[in-house]
Amino acid sequence: MIPRAVLDGIVSGELDLAFRRWTRRMHVPGGSQRTAVGVIRFDEVDVVDPDAITEDEARRSGLDLARLREVLDRKPGDVYRIRMSFAGDDERVTLREKARLGPKQRAEIVARLAGMDARSKHGPWTRSHLELIDGRPGELAETIAADVGRTKLPFKADIRRLKELGLTVSLRPGYRLSPRGRAVLRHLRSLDE
């Protein structure tokens, strides 16, 4: 987790480093992470001697050197210096606003949903979950999952799969359908007629 103030600093170019103490490497150079501000890229990930960290490097991580050392001393493991940069907007945000779908796009999404249903160990779920979210926006995932006989974490994992297609938006708490999700659900309903 990257604090919001640090994320904002990365986007502005003011901050470009993070230091973490890990028992195993958690990021690799060239990797990225979706965050609240967009996609952050990990440009370099190196093990460093904590005593060699400079005041300037600490400042570039958003902390002063004394505070950074205090934070690093709380955990065991190697100290990693991660050089980061802003890679751009989260493509799912743009995708979920695209509600005007042509026949080919609708067919592709329906095929993706059918594939997700076919691979599921608990049977077809995509349409029913879209219906649930449409009917219960902002409701706790745990409550909805319990009402349909599922546990929270697998239910949330399925909703994240829908989010990857730009069909849902995470709220606090719960979810709602994106404009794209509403368009897809309308299309699925029209197939029933």
C-alpha cells in the first residue's frame, strides 16, 4: 500500500523513491501497480544497505531520514529501494465510461462473460452478479455474498473480474455498475426477450 500523499507526489514528479523492508522481493523492475491515482511503474528495485540511504533519498520517498529509519526498523528482512514513476491513468477507468457498444464489442464481452462462467467451479455467475450489483449498489459485499450462499472473498474476486472488463466500480462500501456495465446488462436482458 502506498499512502495517498506519496501517490500524489509520484504523479507530480516530486517523489520517486520508496523504501521497504521485505523478507522476499515484492516488486520487480518493469512491474506496475494500479492505485487510486492511476498506474505506478516500478522502474528499479534494489537491495540497499539502510545505513547508506541519504537524506536526499529519504526526502524523495516523502520522509526525513530519521523517520524513514524508524519505519524500516519495525520489520525484519532486506531493505529495498524502489524507484517509481507515474505510468498513466488506470485503463479500467476509461473503459468503464464507454457505454456505447457496437455489435462486435457486445459480442466480445458476452463471449468473455461466457468464458468466465464456463471456467467457474460454482457454475454460471456473471449475469447474476451483474444483476445483484445493479439491484444493490453500495451494499456490503459480505451481505450480498451471504444472501446468495457464497463467502465474501471468492465473491469479491469474481466482482474484480467484472471490474477488469470495466463493468463495475468499487465503492465504500460495495459496488455499482459502471455505464459500460449497465449497457452490457441491458444487452444481456435483451437476449432474454
